[in-house]
Amino acid sequence: MKNKKISSIVLGIMCFILSLGIAIQIRTVENSNYTVSQNYQENNLRSEVLKYKEKYDNKYKELEKAERDLEEERKASTQNDSELEQKEEEIKKSNKIIGLSEVTGPGITVTLSDSKKDASSVLDPSSLLVHDVDVLCIINELKNAGAEAICINDQRVVPTSGIICGGNIIQINGEKVGAPFVIKAIGLPEQLMGALTRQNGYVDILKSASVGVDIKKTNSIKMPKYTGVLTYKYAETIK
């Protein structure tokens, strides 16, 4: 009787261990399948992103080629025609002013970065981050100081540019960019620098909030052109 009891206990323990092993095996297989499935989805998503990027790059190359061809056609059609040459120069000048052509010149580079201060040490952690209003205020001060061309993280600022906050990133011309924000401005370096570093200016306000601000003068800045499409639905030329 005693042996039967012992055998039953041993058998029960073995059954429990066997059941536990089966449960662990099932859980391991499920986790393995989930990991494989997740990796498969990530690989598919990465592949789709690369495909769209390749399509975008190809379309952009086609656009650049079309613009070069158009430029060549303009040059050919304006040769030996002073009036057309003058019109061509006016187009180039206008494109430079509104941001539709690459430009280069002296100026300054301003880098805005989130504070490295511990967020738990302040009442409002968002005050340690760079916001759209901070970028806008710096842009306005640069414009007031005579900046002739401005870009943010290689996004050219044009009359229709939108600078909108979206969580921990900022949208510029519809493109998402994150900190640090590198603002380049072409103009008289001393004048631009003086506008930003004046006492009680906006840079002082940012520094008082521990936001990172780095300003450097540059003898030669190369600035990209605006690659979007400028559309005016309501403004019409007065004839």
C-alpha cells in the first residue's frame, strides 16, 4: 500500500514536470513564431520604404535632368537676342530671391539642440526642448537683420514655408526633421551675429532655459534650392 502511494506521488510529480515542460515548449514556439513574424513584417516594411526611396530618387534625378535641359533650351533661345537675355536674367534673379535656385555666400550657422539638463529637475520638461516657435523666432531675427537666404536642416525657407511642431519633431515644408536644428543664413555675418547675440535677445532666452545654442560665422555657405512647388491660388498679378 505504501509502495503504491509512493508510486502515485512519483507519477504525479513526473506528470507535473512533463506538463510544465510541454507548456514551456509551447510558449517557446509561440514566442519564436512571433519573433519570426515580427522580423518578417519589419523586413517587408523596410523593403517597401527602400522601394519608395528609390522611386523618389529616380524621379528627383529626372526632375534635375529636365531642369538642366530647360536651362540649355533657354540659353540657346536667348542667344543673340538682348531682350530675351534680359528676361532670362530676370528669371534667374527672381528664382534666387524666392529660393528656387542654389545660392552661396557668407553668413552664419546657428545650431539649436535640446537641453542636456535632467528633465526631472524642472517643473516643465518641455521647456528643455526646441519648439517650432523657437525656430520661427530665430528665423524672424535673421530676416530682420537682412538675411538674404535661409535654410533649416537643408530645407530652404521660402515665402510659403510652414514650420509646424509635431511631437518631438518639426515639419518644415512638409518634411519631418528632428533636433538638432541647423539654421544657415546668408548675409553680412557681423550683422546677423549681432542681431542674435544682442542682450536680452531670443538667444539669451533660449540659453536661460538651458537650450543648446551654437552660432558660427562662415565665409562660404552653400544653400540648396526649394524642391517643392510654389502655388498661388488667390494672389493675382495686377495688370
